[in-house]
Amino acid sequence: MKIVKYISAICFSLLVFSACDSDLDKVYYNESEVTPAVLSGIADTYVLDANKAQATAIEFKWTKPQAGYAAKIINTLQMDLKGKNFGSAVTLYSSTEEGPYAITTKDLNSKITNLLQSYEMEVTVAAYDFEFRIASSISDAADSFYSNVVSTQITPFIGDPEYPKVYLPGAYCSWGDPNDSFQQCQLLFSANDDGIYEGWVVFGNQTKDGWKISPEASWNTSWGYEGTNEMNPTSITLVAGAGNISCYDKFSYKFSFNKTTLELLVKASADAWGIAGTHNDWGKATADTPMTLAFESDASGTRAYYLTATLDLKTDNAWKIRADNEWVNSFGTNDVEGEFEEAGSDNNFKVSEDGTYTIKLYFNRVKAKLIVTKK
């Protein structure tokens, strides 16, 4: 009998503790004690310049909001057309930190394009009125609270900016054929036009079969490597007219190439890419949904390489793209532009309807592009 009483007492105590614990936010959250963020740092007008795509367009500043108690507050920088009451706001940035946040000209232009298209508006080189605010949220305990709203006029540009680039002909693309056009090659880009060329390159299973770097779409000049002793070196120095680069064997690499010193540096590498999210308990239930390498060609024959996967997702399923079933290298909403839905926190993507989705990550760009299509 004593044992039964003791067990009952323990269970009752656990029940009380659990109930109290689940209501902690509700007990201590008081709207009258909330201090919203204060947003600043925005001028009256901006004209975005495609030739300054990587320059800072706007540096947003805001003070840290207070909830009246120690809480993890997620701050989301939102943008919408003036007068729309943030009904279709796009997220520019989301973090638990206070500002500042500097957005590049290219990223802001991409967000503006997506926003205007969501309203079925034609994107033109004209001044549009926008509003910005900080939405602060404390998990699901209460509604978000908001900063002041700041307005400005922004004139976007149309089209992608052109960047200096070098070509990577190799076995994976038939060495630039047909007719040595080099239109099949992946590229490294100098986003700041400073002689440093970077980017993700995916060779698939043909990395070790050899490749080179060329400053132009021809074989007039090409840089290779003679060393063969070490596999996957952190850096090598290329030589004009040397043999093929065949000292790497992973599926993909993020390279940085110094055109002046001819040093090729490996900034990251991965053997596989996949999609982790709610659908596989973020990799805890099953392995990530694998992505495969593919490409498509335009009318001129120029290839656009991408990683792709098709999978079933449920409404509001969140997900990200990552390498090797780990978080060392990943792509979230802050890392890409394109056509997708944002989950609103932790830079996750989401879908708003049940269905089968095809996901394409165009990785070989200054900023990766993501296209999500419901089948």
C-alpha cells in the first residue's frame, strides 16, 4: 500500500511540474512589459545599380526588443509594398540577434522582384514605395509584436549582373566540346572584381578524371597542375600549360582561385547533397533525400548545372539543403534567391500545400538560385 501511495504522489508531482512547465511562457509573458525593436538606418530613396551587385544597398539597424523576462526572441526583418499592411511581406533576415543587417544590392533586388511578382506586377526600372518593420516572436506563446514602420522608395534593376569569370573545362563536360565552345563548363566568379574567383563546382563522379582552369572560353591559355603525390590538398599552385588537375576526388568543391598568384584553395568539399527537414525528422529518422547532378541548356548551348530531388512534402513542412547529412555546409533561405517559400525562422524553406515537389538548386552562380515546383 505504501508503494502505491508513493507512486501516486510521484505521478501527481510530475503532472503538476509538467503543467507548470508548459505554461511558463504564458505565466510570465505580459504584453504591457514588451518593448518592441526600434528600426532605423533607412534613407528616403535608393536606386539599385546592377554594376554594384555585391555592394551594400541598405544597412538596417534596430534595437533589441524586450519581453519582460529572459526569452529567446526571433527578430524578422520584413518588407512589403506601402499600404499593403504587410499582408504578403517577404523576409529579408531572421535572427535572435539585434541589428545591424546589411543586404547587398543583388539580394535586395531579388527580394523586390519576387515581391512584385507575388502581386502579379510587372517589374520595371521605376521607383516603388516600400515599408519595413521588425516582427519579434517568442515561440508560440503569444502573437508577434512589431517595431515602428519605416518607408522608402527603391528603384530596382532588371536582369542579372555580369561578373568576371574563369572557366573549368574537364572530363565532366567533355573538355568544352562541341567545337571548344566552353559553353558546357562550370565557372568561378569574381563577385568583387578583385582577382579572386570563387564558387561551388560539382564534378559528380568525374572529378579525378581531370580538369583545368582557363581565363577565357578558349584553349589559348589554361592552367593545370603537375603534382600528383597528395589527394585533396588544401591548396595548390597552378602553372600555365601544365597537365590536368587530377588530385581531387570528391563529388563537389567550393574553390577560391587567385588569378594573380594562381593559387587554388579549397574552402569546402562534400561527397553528397540532400534535403533534410520535417519529412525525415531532420535526418534523425532516415537519411536525407539525395540530390543528383543535372544540367539544362539554353538555345545557345550554354549549360546551367543544378542539384535536384523530387519528394513528397506536407503542408508547412520545413526543410533545408545540406551536404553529407551534416550541417557544415548547407543552403537556407538567406543563401539563395529564386522561387520558394520561407518558414520564417532559422532560414528554413517550407511548402504551403501537400504534394510532390521538385527542387532544383542552381549552385554554380555568385548566389545560388533555388526553384521549387509542385508537380
